Amino acid sequence: MGFLIVGTGALACLFAARITGSGSEVTMLGSWPEGLAALRQYGVRLLDLDGSNSNFAVEVIDESASKRRFKQSLVLVKSWQTERVAKQLERYLAADGIALTLQNGLGNDRVLMGMLEPEQVALGITTVGARMLEPGFVQFTGNDKVMLGAHPKLSRLAEHLQKAGFHVEMVSDPVSLVWGKLIINAAINPLTALLRVANGELLVRPEARELLAEAAREAASVASKQGISLPYPDPVMMVEQVARNTAANYSSMLQDVMRGTTTEIEAINGAIVRAGEQFGVPTPVNRMLWHLVKSLNQH
């Protein structure tokens, strides 16, 4: 059956390298021509924290591949690609298989469930850091934590991830974790994308730090209005701590803007604004960030 990773971006390549390196066979499903070509020619190339370079051979397929079935799948594409991927997984996922989404933003699991059976979809988050240096070549920038919502079909997949060196935690309330990560992304990512700076720079610019805090407070208020308990007591303190701990990192949204590709702003700040409207919580800072980043995508 094998192990299917959907995506060919930074996180997809990192997970593929780690899982392949632990002895499992990995197939990568993608649509990015340059990424597919590089992976076919060289495999996944990984620059690790210690400066070492490694290559990992993977099988690569695209939409034209013959119909195959996989029991285990990781979904690691941008949120705006989830609907297309859900249609592909309907063809490639075994009837008793599981698709685990570790994507940013809200609603990816619901989109997948629109095409798959609910019991075929699992929700989790990861704080793993990765940076795409060029197609098929990824740099691991730190952290190895993966948190998974409890699911009866996840035990084998979790074992694969642990064997691959990830620190896996099972949690009873993945929605809490998703919102916890969403708030951090909503505060840090759009500001770094707009200002073209690394995460830590937001803490040394007073106006940026103020916007960082306001975006986090707004998003936390939306979560609170829905009765969602966050995995930390103070959202502003947590956002600043993450920015401090990842000071030299370029956020995924900034990387998207620098490459001129579509960002995940709709599934992050846009999702917060829409939820705020639904539950009667004003979100003016998130709305402003949403529209400003969207304007960067328009040429």
C-alpha cells in the first residue's frame, strides 16, 4: 500500500525525507512541475540543522498516474489547494485508509470530509520548521513536534512519524490546537509578509509589535466566543514567545510573497474575520491584514 504524501512543498519534502530515511517507502503526489521534475531526478534533498546534506529516493506521481490505493496519507499542501487534493484522494485513498491533515488555517478537514468519508479524515497540527531552498531541496529549520487528534485509525501512522524522529503527541481536542496555531499564524505571518522581515523583527518595531498583539487578541476573542479553550493562557505572550524563538525564520507567508505565489491568508486571517462576523466579534486588525496581504497577490 505504501505511504502517500500529498504535496511537494517544504513541509511535504521534509516529512518525505524523514519518513523515507526511517525505512518506509514514500510516494509524493503533486502538481508543481518544477518540484515533480526535481524529485524525480534527485529525490528529496535535505539540509539538516547540523549542515549535512542528504538525498532520499521517493516515488513521484501526479494527476495522470494510474489509480492506486494508499492506507496512510499526509496532506501537506497550501489550504487553497485542499479542494483539488480532496478530489484526488477520493481516487487514491483506500476505503479503510486515513488522510491526516497537518495544514495551516481553518476548515481543511471539513473540505476533505466533503469528498471522503468522515472516518477517513484526521486532524492534527505541526510546529516543524522547514524552508524550501529550491524545488525538491528543503532546509530543516527546527522543532519536531506533531500533535494529533485522537482517531481510531491513526496509531500506525503515528508510529511511522515517531520512527521518523518526530515528537508525536495525541490530544483529545485538536480544535483547541488548531485555533492555538491559527492565532500565532494570524499575528506573525501577515506582518512578516507585508514588512518583508524575519519573525523576530516584529518584536523590535513598536508599531509592528502592537499590531501583533492586537491581531492575537482579536483572534483569541473569536475562539473564546465559540467556547474554544486555547492551549495557552495568554495569546499575546505566546505569540511573542514564538516570534522570539523563531526570530531568524521567514514565515511561510513571507516565502510565498517573495516567490509571487498565492498565500494562505484566506484560511488564516480571512477565516478569523468570517468567524468573527458569525459570532459577533469585531476583528478590524485581522480584516486589515487580510485585505493588505490579498492585495499583494493581485497583479
